[in-house]
Amino acid sequence: MHPYDHKRVEKKWQKVWTTTKLYRTSDTLPVTSDKCYVLDMFPYPSGDGLHVGHPKGYIATDVYSRLKKMRGHTILHPMGWDAFGLPAENYAIKNKIHPEVAVKKNIKRFKEQLGLLGFNYDWEREINTTDPAYYKWTQWMFLQMFHIGLAFQSNEPINWCPSCKTGLANEDLEDGACERCGSVVEKKAIPQWVLRITDYADRLLLGLDTLDWPEYIKESQRNWIGRSEGAEIKFKVKSLKLKVEEEIKVFTTRADTLFGATYLVVAPEHPILKKLEALSSNFEEVKGYQNQTRQKTEIERTAEGKEKTGVELKGIKAINPANKEEIPVWVAEYVLADYGTGAIMAVPAHDERDFQFAKKYKLRVREVVARNIGEYTQYLEQQTIAREMDLSKLVSVYEIPPFTGTGQAMWSGQFDGLSSEEAKKKITEFVGGKTLTKYKLRDWVFSRQRYWGEPIPLIHCPKCGVVPVPEKDLPVKLPKVESYEPTGTGESPLAKIDKWVNVKCPKCSGPAKRETNTMPQWAGSCWYYIAYCLRENLKSQKPNSKQFSNLNSQKSKRILKKWLPVDMYVGGAEHATRHLIYARFWHKFLFDIGVVETEEPFQKLQNVGLILASDGRKMSKRFGNVVNPDEIVERFGADSLRVYEMFMGPFNQAVAWNSDSLVGSRRFLERVWKLRERAVKRGAPELSITLSALMHQTIKKVGDDIEGFRFNTAISSLMILLNAFEGEQLISTNTYETLVTLVSPFAPHLSEELWEHLGHKKSIYKESWPTYDERIALSAPITITVQVSGKTRGSFSTTRGKSKEEVKEMALALPAVEKWVTGKVIKTVIVVPDRLINIVVL
RNA sequence: GGGCACGUGGCGGAAUUGGUAUACGCGUACGGCUCAGAACCGUAUCCCGUAAGGGUUGAGAGUUCGAGUCUCUCCGUGCCCACCA
């Protein structure tokens, strides 16, 4: 037999797989088969091509789906391209190529590279988010949102990246900077299309409980959504000069501390400040403060040692509705304008931030929640005396840190003694506040002032207002232009293309203008897993057509019902609070309008751990530490690369690349190959009980481990089995075939070649996974460890199922054990069946 | 500051979930094959000790017949969120 020549083998089988359409998935499911939809987060095709880190997740889904297929599932495993967005456009501008050309080129390169690795993708279902046939439906979905008011126009100031020259969503920020380019983000007020994702906040939260996702991803989504239940309470404003009717609404989660509110704080951007201007005696100062904050970036406002700043709004007081006390009103940037009501009641005794602020500006601190029973008892004793004293006696020193926990209410009139929970309800009721729920999650700013995105399919008519583009006119194609660089004015580059912008109003036929903003990068990835399902559907209608069938049709719904939800979704953890929230929101909307029948898009999720460079840093062109998969495939073969990446360490953990270790995987495959020489149809002795037991244990372990994404231990158990087989002079072909089958998900080319050598005509991909026989797996002799008082003193071999007495007898018969036991009193004997005996002596 | 992980040989890591710690692989050493090298094959490889034996999972304590695994304190590392009232 030939030596293992990976180049010949891999080329050969990749060709065969393509010509025989081995990996094509039909929408016609056999009735007896369970579907299994295995999905990779589709890549953004960058100009740099793949490095060895990229395919790790793809290898995993490939191995996983091959196992599923061999276990009788009908699998759907597609791939496509997320090609709209800033990176593509910035790359294009830098290299002076039109994004469309760049994307085409990059996709071609990516596809070639992926092709070298022997994946079982059904390429007939390939999709590309920049394909007008695709984004026609992205636009269609946007229009459905528009119709029911889920997409709305806003003029609120939004995050603006001065370098990318576009507005951004909250999710696009990292530490107050643009996630893409790192520039510090500013606030800018420009007309925006916004999606009301906050309407779905509760469902996004509740749905998490039904998902089989890593706990920390679910937890970060919970934090991102940031639900908090609280109360809205009104404070009347009193002017020293005039009689006024103004009031300030605050939001609090701790209404129980209302008696401890010693001042109010209003965000500098709060609209009420305009109304209060006339009443204030120091409004110039307040204006100065407002200007100061306006000029600061998000980073400056939140960083700089967290020193809080603010100014008092003099000339007015607010009245605490609980005790009618007059308290000062401050303007400070530590209160955020866009959360809650943009104003808070400050309770320095029970809030860290209020405390810091009060300390700096020497504001009063009043404790109204007892830390413990002792403190409460003490309060009761002092109460009578204290009541007759001035309230200022109750002001604490600033050295005692604030108590932010819950406890019994004190200094709170008739609410004294109530638990914080009860006090919240009762005090809210008492002051006529209303309970409500707020979220940290913000609505999704959906407009980008850039060229390379899906045009938003709306038309602005001076007579009719905003008019949706009629469905029959979709897609609104992105016009081909010479110059697509961002303008920086807050207008999209599309605005300059008169021919494209000026249209007839679909309603009144009068002159009108197109919306020139485009959709964000994330739009296309919100439904691509749906698009894969519908790909073949339309192909069968019109061969080679690039159209997708009507998403709203009965036929589409039938097919989606068949495939959704995605059973296994694999990708990087960096999408935890971006793509994974957006897509869940989008999917829930599609559920509401009846396109899909499941509430959630992705049932199971696994996170890929990064492959770092050998220097421990991220692989990046910038650091010059990138390893190119093409070279590894050339030298060692795709199968070796696949085995190595799965063997490196736990799948979801970051591991540094080590080219030296790779030879271990290569050796493993060579030895599997060479073992063929010892495999004979007739004349091999029967496998020993120990070996056949090991084989069946391995069958179980490899299957279980792949299902659980523990690829590293699956491979190590295959190595153990191989080592054991290598100790034999001859093995039967059947035994060898089992080994080859177990290896095949990891090394499909090699296995396919060996399978053919063994005389099979059918692809190994179509074989079934070996059956595990528990009786055989448990039939091998076992070793029982003998401990004396917890110290291991020996071991003996026996069969399973021995009774406690039998085990004890055998253990005591061992000379090594006898030595430690004679002359001692046996206190107890602990037996772990089939594993261990511990003889405890005095 | 908050939340979540985690800490095992020279290195990547395993440990049936409380039951023989260091599986599997890399590396290293010696030997074989070779004119020589690469590749390959074999043997060895946590520490102390000739041995019997003893010690060892970041440090210390606790629970237990028994702890890498559970609890507490400390030290260290990584990731995520970060003025959300």
C-alpha cells in the first residue's frame, strides 16, 4: 500500500464529493429521520483571507454534523457571506476598489480556502447579504416593521463616530469608543430610523430560560437588557420668587428610601431645565455646566477618576412628597438623560454614587434603612428624644460608608419597621407614585450614513410624508457610483446621487426623495439562517434563479417549519450582546407576523475559543504572527489540521497555536493509515475481552464527546484505542473498519480513502455510526484499588459486580495490604462498587 | 468597582463529577534503523529515596474513611460589564 500522501488523497476526494453532490441537502426529509440544523456564524469576507484561527468553529460543526448524519439525522449545514458593513467599505476606500468588486474577490478567496479543508457544506444554499435578491427580503422585513410602527423616526442625539462618519447603536460601542475603529464617539442629533427593540425586552429576557446556551452568554444578555422594577415619583417644584406648577419626575428602584432623599439630581440634557430657567437665580452657571458637559465625550464623562461634578439650581427647591421637606435641586452629569426619567432622588445614605456626590458638595446624609436588628433597636430607643430635635441632628458623618442593602425602615414616619420590600410598595402608594419597569437596553439605532449597506426602502414626500416603497418595487438597489466615501455631514453618500434620490411618490406621484441612509452591518445577519432554508425551495421552481421565494408564502412557511430552529449554533463569544440579541429580536418579530413558528432562532449555542498566535497574542497581520492554513494544509494536510485544532484543548477555551504539536496529529493519522497492513479479512485472532471492551467504550466515548463538543478527549480516546490495536499482530477488517469510521468525522479524506481500499463502493459518510454494546464494554476485567485508612496500598484485578464481602476478602488476601492491617482493629470498610475499597483501621 | 470563569509536569491538557492525580499529545534523553540527516520505531520521563517508603494539583485552613474536585480566607490570571438610580 502507498504511503499516506495527503495531497493526493485530499484532492481526490474533494473532487469526488463535489461531482457526486454528496453534501447536498434536499428539503424532502425522509419521514423516519430527525432533522439537525447545524450553523456556523457566517464570516465577513475580509481582504486578508483566513488564518488558522478562523476554521476552528467550522471544523467543529463539520465533525459534529458528520456524526449526526451517521447517527441517522438529516442535516442542514450551510455557509454564506456577511458582506455588507463598515469593514468592507473601509477596505474598499483604502485600496481604491469598489466594495462590490472587493467583496467578490474576497469571497472567492475565502471559498477556495474553505474548500481545502473538506467541509460538508451544501454550497447550493450559499447566500450573500449583499446580493439584491437577498437584501430584497431584508428590506421587506424592515417594511413590515415600519407598517406596525416598530421602525420609527427619531431626532434624539445618537452616538456618532467622527472617523467612520456615521451614527452607531449602543451595541456598536466599546468603552465609549467605536467598536470598529476605536475613535471616541460623540453625540450628534441627526434624523434616525430606530427599531423598537425595547418592546421585546421582556420576551428577550424570558426566552433565555428556554435556551441551551452557555450560562455566561445568557447572563451577559440579561445584564445588557438590564431589567429593573421601580417606581416613578413626582416631586413638586417650589420657586422662591414665583408660584409655579412644575414638577420633576424621578425613577427609583428604592422607593423605600424616599424619606432619606436629601436632594434631587437632573441630567444636564433634561428638557425640564428650559422651563426652570426663569425661576433660577443662577441659570448662567447652569448653562455653563451644560455646555461643559456637551463638549465632553462619553469617555470623558464616565472616566476621569469618576470624580462627580454638578451645580446647584439655585432659587428653587423640590418638595419631598413623603415628608414635605424642601430639598435642593442639582444638575449633574452622573445622571443619564436617556435612562429612567433623566432625574433621580438622591439618597446618599443608601447609594454609593449619591454618597460620593453628597460628600463632595457637603450635602445632607440621612439614614432610613437599618443595617441590622441592633441598629433598629437602637433607633427605637432614641426615637422619642430625636423626634424633638432638629432634623439636622440626623445627618450622618461622611465617614460611614453608605448601606446599599435592604433592612428595616427607620426615620420614615408610619412606615418605620417595614421591610424594604413592603416599604417600597407602601411608600410608592402613599405618595401616588406608579410602579414601572425600566431597561438598560436602548432602542436600536438603525441608520448608517454610509454607502455599503442595504438602502432603507422609504420615500419622503413633501405631501404624503414618509411613504414605504411598494413591495413590487423591491429591492431598492444600491446604486453603482464612483464616489462612495462618507460625507461627514450626517448625510449618506447616497444623498448626492440626484438620479437615484429623486423619485415619484408612490402615493401621490408628486416629486419626492428617497431615504438615503443605509442599514447597519447587523441587519443581514438577523435572518440569514432563514435564507439558507429557502434557497433550494426557489431553485426547484426556477433552476439557477437567484431569487428567494416569498417569505410570506405558505410554501416558505412549510419549509421553515421543517428546519427551524437551528439545533446547534457555533461562533465567537464577542457576539453575545450584539448579533445574538439582534437576531433573537428579529426572529421574535418574524414569529409575531407568522413567518416562523418558533419563538427562538438558536436552540443550542457553543462558543469557539480563540486560537492565539504562538506568542500568546491575537493573530493579526499587525503583529506579523499570522499562520496561514493553506501552508499547513500543503505541508501536513487538511485532516491533520482538523485533528490538531480539535485536539488542542477544550473547544471553548483560547489556546495558543503551536506548529510543533501539529506533528502529533499527523503521526496519529499516519498510524491509522499504516494499521491497514495488519487488517485481514480472515485469520486474525479474535479480539481479547479487554480489547473489545475498550473498543466499545471508545465507540461510546467518541460519540458522547462529539455531541458535547469535547473533541479533545474524543481524539485522545481514539489514540488510546489505536495504541492498543498496534499491540496486536493482526486485527480483523471489521475491527479496523470500526476504527476508521470513528476517525472519519475528524479526518474525512483519509477515512474515505481507506474505506475505498477496504473495498467499499459507498462513501463512508453514508455509513452509520458503530453501535455500542454495553455488555461488551463492561465485560473486561477491572482493577480495584485497595486503600488502608485512605492510603493506597495495592490493587487487584477482578470482574464487575463483586459483593462487598468478596471484595473485602480479596483485598485482605493481598500481602501488601495484610502488612498494614495485621495487629490493627478494622473500624469500617468502605466499598465503592467496581472501583475501590478503603479499609479503615484504628 | 461589579459579575463570571480559572490556577494540575518543561509545554497543550486529562481525571468516570468526592474514589489509583499527571491519561493522550508535544518536547527531552537514551537506544534502534541510516554513510549521514530527516522521517520512523523502541524505552524512559512529577519530586526526594539504593530500597521500603514518603511528598505533590497557587498558599493556608475546614468538612470527609477519602479532596485536583465541596466550604472559608489569602495570592495570582483571564474574560465580560462598567455612574442604568
